[in-house]
Amino acid sequence: MSDDNRYYPTEIEPRWQAKWEADGLYHADVDESRPKHYALTMLPYPSGDLHMGHWFAMTPSDARARFKRMQGYNVLFPMGFDAFGLPAENAAIKRNIHPKQWTYKNIERMRGQLKSMGASFDWRREAISADEEYYKWTQWFFLQLYKNGLAYRKLAAVDFCPTDNTTLAREQVVGENRVCERCGTPVIKKELEQWFFKITDYADELLNFVGIDWPERVQTLQTNWIGRSEGARVFFPTEAGENIEVFTTRPDTLWGATFMVLAPEHPLVEKLTAPEQQAAVAAYKEAAGRQTDIEREATDKEKTGVFTGGYAINPVNQARIPVWIADYVLLSYGTGAIMAVPAHDARDFEFARKHGLDIRVVIRPAGETWEGADLEAAWSHEGVMVNSGPFDGTPATEDKGRANPAIKAVTDWLEKQQFGAAAVNYRLRDWLISRQRYWGAPIPMIHCKTCGIQPVPQDQLPIVLPDDIEWLPTGESPLKLHPTWKNVPCPNCNEPAERDTDTMDTFMCSSWYHLRYLSPDFAGGPFDDREYNYWMPVDTYTGGIEHATMHLIYTRFFHKALRDMGIVEGAEPMLQLRNQGSVLGADSAKMSKSKGNVVAPDELVAEYGADAMRAYLMFFTRWNVGGPWNSQGIEGPNRWLRRVWTLFTEPGGPGNTVQMAMLKDLRRAVHQTLKRVTHDYENFEFNTIISSLMELTNELYRFREQGAYGTTQWREAQEVFLQMMAPVTPHIAEELWARLGKPYSIHTSKWPAVDEAAAKADEIELVVQVNGKLRDKIVVPAGTSEADMQAAALASETVQKFLEGKTPKKVIVAGGKLVNIVL
RNA sequence: GCCGAAGUGGCGGAACUGGCAGACGCGCGCGACUCAAAAUCGCGAGUCCUUUGGACGUGUGGGUUCGAUUCCCACCUUCGGCACCA
């Protein structure tokens, strides 16, 4: 300790951090006698340095975990590393350093930086997804999914990033230009055999958020992503013999289907094409195949297509309708074929007008008589069914699905007639998890020429990633190029076979890391049931919203799949989710080295200390919003902490006659603040916690001037104040707590209770308005009756001036603190 | 195009169920301390009007109300998501 009495955060902070660690102060063990709280913050990718975003995400999470701990919960707050992934491999290529070495060196560095935050992580729980003992279980989960029919292999046109040389999940392709989420390169389509997880089996359940407290925004993003639409499947017989199956959300417009459109790649195209159209169809298919997805899916593109020469029969009215192919129909959605109803669908309308196809009106507002030829655009609003045989006169609303009487009636009828059936379709695709990269968990499968695909027997896990590897960006998995690694005997016939040389999407690793934290060293399974039964589910999960349709949907799927296999319990893994916003550069752009707007937290910590940094991060903006960074602003919290230090370490005040009224005011200020601060911690309103504490600091200075120093009320104020600030600024709070002579540690002390009686004001400032405008303020005793308030307001001189002798029309007393006199 | 979120001083932001707009802080100005500076402390400030005092003021326009940053309608701007999804 320094000789002088000044605030030296760089001396205090490492000292307490060392003590907390030595004492295992934040170790959380199963304790059935206490209520548990599992606080989880998204684990970092070991990119090299802990940046501002990490601090911004983790500091409030830590503060809230500390708050919960002081409230008496047994709090588990673990930390780990999402250690597999592309950047490590790209670094290997660029700097000629092994991905493993690069990753573990970064982890070492970041672990130290994380410790400098003074967060209350239980480091015994650390889990690193690239550790063999970790990915052994990632592979084990893959095998469980495989055995339960939730992992399958399929040849499909998949998204491929030509820069990162790997396939991607649909979720990892973003934006209008369909670019790789990691590197921003436009993706291309490749026909490849890949592993998928059947997340679509859980589409409906994933839409259900009952029982979990997740932000509306995330629920909306996931709901839109899953994209459920209700409608019907309908079979259209063709003259070639085969049926065309379509999905439609508007079965009520079936009588208006005047042609059909297949995606160019649809398997029936060949059969349906008439000899005289073969050349045209082949040419169109080839042209469509050459286009990129971006070109093809551009909404403003003119609708092209060609007639196949084939005809289908509309099952509801036996109409003979032509079958076309066009690239505005996508093979990947629905059945890859549509019934076209140009009168009631904008796309079909455009196509019909361009190619001179029939437009038949089947829904029209009552009283109108227009027909297809009169239309300027497709009619997609409400009306009454016409030209629809038995359904003429049925009202059609704009409601979707069975809420629409027309859709309901026609769907029921279709089922009876066996023309089709009610059906639900989703935008969600199965999760593609194969990656043609080295730095990931190898897929534990073996390809045998005679036995086909064989799972690796469980007792052979983990399939260890070889260290001796060449990182050539070839588009093939580096594991394939390893001279020996892939060669294994088939587990079934023992003949030479080959390992799957792809690795798993790292989102697979992060789908279950919250389970590995429970028992990172457990060898008997992915987690120890005893720990699971006590700690799960996660009570509070915090992280960025950018994971709404990736990690956050995968981990819910994963949990539900494990539940159905009997591995875990409960419908959801995380009960409460809160998202932080992001810290931007001072120029409001994303912090990035290339823009030169990166501010390194380490430098600020070295200058101001972790506590000032933590306080500023929680103070400078609404946590769930984020915003541009301004280093200058840290001066505020920095001065505040210095003022607090001085307030607590220097005796003050002239010590003249202490007035009881003043001490009552002091207690009121303390307990009112405590009430607000408790509420704000509970509700993730961190910026106002700091404001309230700053306000109280300013008031405490005034009370000290008035001679409060040395009284029991002053002592209480000091203790409660330190406890309130402890979750935000743990080091200075611990130091001053010790200097007050309080027992170690403030972080395991009991959160103070609000003394409601003390918090209550005994005088209130009555706001007096005339015609809604503020005119006067009068101090009256708390509990003054409304009549007395009214009288006091009317008696006010200022008010009399505004009344100008008139009698008020009406006097309103509101909220026990305001009188409005209406003239 | 569809869906969602947000617009408050020079800046970040506050305002619990409609009830004192601008708390708290940054920056700024003035003063004290100092030979001087830094640090610290004190005071000041939404805009406009000459003042004691008043008018206006929460993206714009309207509405409901005794009273609107808060509720309703329309519009503008910014950001995010989805997008030929049948």
C-alpha cells in the first residue's frame, strides 16, 4: 500500500484481483440449500485482443451477476473460448503460424485481459471448444443426432464462399448481395454432398416463446427467419401422367389458376417438355444455371420463362392449363412448382401480361364486375369468390390461413375431394454443418466403399485433429490432403475406408458450451448430471443481437433435440435473454483497424483503472443500444471515483451542531437511491445506476459539510453506498470497505434492504399549474389532503396574479403532487 | 415492397402507470487556489425577448386530454431484419 492516502487504482486493483483469485471468492459449487443463479455471457472468439465490445458486453453482465450474488444467490458466472474457427486458419496462411498455436496464444493473452476487468468469473469452469476433451463431446453429440435421424447427408446446391473456401449455412449468408457473413465475399452455389441437421423438424416449436423472457426483437427476427406460412398442397395431374405438387397460401384462388410454373431445375421438366419445345427449354435452363443467385433473385428483374409445351389439368374445374418454366420460381422453396393465379398474385400477373396468358378473376369486391382484361394489377385484397363453382359468394378476407373463411372452406373441401391437403411451409432450411476447413471438430464419420457411411464407434472418440497439416486454400478440406489421417479401417467390415475430411461449423461447438461449463473436466459424458440438475437452465443470458438467427436459434434447436433424446430436460436452455448494443468508433462506424477508429481498452485501463472503465462503459449509453465511443467521457466516472475516495478517506465538516432533520434527510437520500439502484440492476438499466450514485455522492458531500460525518447515519450511508457501487466498481468498493473495517468481502455481503419508512418524504413540493402551465411550487407536508392542496394552490400569490380575479372553471389535483387550475 | 426499432441542448443521455422536460455526465464559459499551469473546488448556461418576468421548445403536421417526450392518425428521417418465399 502506498504511504499517501490518494486513490491509486493501478495499485489497488491487481492486489484485490490476486486475493479474490487466491481465496476462490467467485467459485460456485452445487449447494442445494441455496437458490442458484446461472448468469451467462456469450463466450469470446480468441481473436487476439479483448476489445471494447467485449468489455461493453461483459462488464454489465458481471455487475448483474455480482448483484445477484449479493442478493443471496449462489451464482455461476463462467467464461471460456469459442476457439475453433476460420480466422485462426487464415492467420496460419498469412503468418505461417499453426492455428493451434495462434489460438492458444491468443487465449493466454485474452485470459489475462479478462482478469484485468476484475470480473467475477469462476475460472475453474473454463471451457475451450478446441480442447480434445471438449470436442470429443461435440463429436459425441453429432453421433447422437445421427443416431436419432437428425443428422443426414445430402447432395444439394449449397452456398460456398470462394474466399474462405468452404460451404456455409444459410444463416451465414447475409445481405442483399448474399455475401459471406465472415469475409463479405459474394457466395456461389456448388453441388456438394454435405451434412445437415434437421432443424426444420423443430420449426414449429422454435416459434413458441412461451415461458422464456426474450426480447420481442429477437422473437420477431427468429419468427421471420423461420417464415411459417399456412396453406395447402394441391396435386395437378398432367397430360404426361405425373402429378405436379404445388404449395399455395391461397387455395381459395384455385379456380383462377390459368397456368403453372416450374423452377427450371424441377425434376419433372424433362418429362413435361414437348419435343418441339425441347430446344427452347434446354436453352433457358442453361441460361438460368449460369446466373448467379443475386441476378436470379433480384426482385426488379423482368420475368422471363418458356413454355414447356406440356399441359396440366386444374383439378377443381378440369381446365387444361399450360406448364411453363421460369426462374422466378425457386426449387429451394415449397415444392419448386407453383400454380399461377395472375389475377391475384403480382408476380403471376406480370408474367401473364408479358407472355399473353389468361387472367381469370375469382375474387372481387361485391358489386364490381371487372374481369381479368380490366385489371391494372393483381387484386390481393378482400372480396367475394366468383367464377369458383360451388364457392361463389364465399367472402374472402385479407386474413392469412384458416382465419380467412374462403381459405378455410376451400381447404376443407380439397381434403374431402382428395385434391390436396392443408399444409404448412417454412422458409427455414436445414442447418448445413460441413466445412471444408482444418480448424474445427472433425466430423466423426467414415466412408466405406462397401458399407457406405459408418459412424465412428463412440469409444474411439475423440477423432483428433492432426497437428501436421498443410494449409492450402484449395476448396478441399486440408484434412483430405493429409497423407495418412483419413485412412482407417471400416468399423463394420474392417476393409480400408476413409474418414470424413470435413469439420463441423463452429456454431455446433457453441450450441452446447453452457453445458460444458457445468463440469469442464468431466470424463463420463458431456456434463455431470448432478451439476446439470442444480444449475440449468441458464437464468440470464447476455450477448449481441447479431446472433438472433444463428447461435440463438441453433442453441434452442440443439437443446430441444437433446431433450427429445433424453439427454437434457426442459423446453428451453436459457430463460432470460438480454442483448447489448454495440460500441462504435467515434465516427459512428464499426470499430475496425482499417478505419483507424479502434480504441484499445488496455490503454484506458492502464491510465484510469478497470473500475473507471467499468463505470464508464455502464454509464455512457443505454446498454441495449450502444453507440459511438468517446474516450473523453471517461473523465466523468474517473472524477466520480476520486470524489468517492476523498469522501471516504478524509474526515470533513466543521462538526457543528448536528441537526436531527438533516440526518433524516441523509437517510432518505440513501434509501431512495437504494430503491432506484436495486430496481435498475434488476432491469438492466445500468446507466441510471451510475447517475443515481453520482447524485448521491454530490449529496453526501453536502451532508458532510453540514456535519453528518461521524454519526451512525453517516456510517450507514457509507456502507450502503459501497455496497451499491460494488457490482460496478468492485476494487475500490472492496478497498474502502476494508478501510471502514468491515469484514471481507463486500462482494459476499448481503445486499441492503430498503427502509421504506426512511425513504419516504415528509414534505413534498407541490407543483401548481394554471391552464397546464407551471406557475408556482409550494412545499406542503406529505399526506396533505387534496382539498388542502387545492386551497394552498389557490392561496398562492403568483397564482392569484394569473387568475386575475376570475373563478376557476375546474381544479384538478393529480398524483398527490400537482394542482392544475383551469380558467 | 414487407416487418421492426429509434428521432429530446454543442455531445452521451434522464424523465416510474400521461403530471415540474433536459437529472447525471462530457465539453464549454466565468471565478477561487497558483508565480504560472495541471489537478481540485465554486458558480453559470435549452432558445428567443430589454428586465423583475414572459413567450417558445422533445423530427414534422394534426387529434384526444385540464395537462402529451409519453396515447391516437398521417408524414419525414435514420438504423436493423426479410425480400420473386408462391
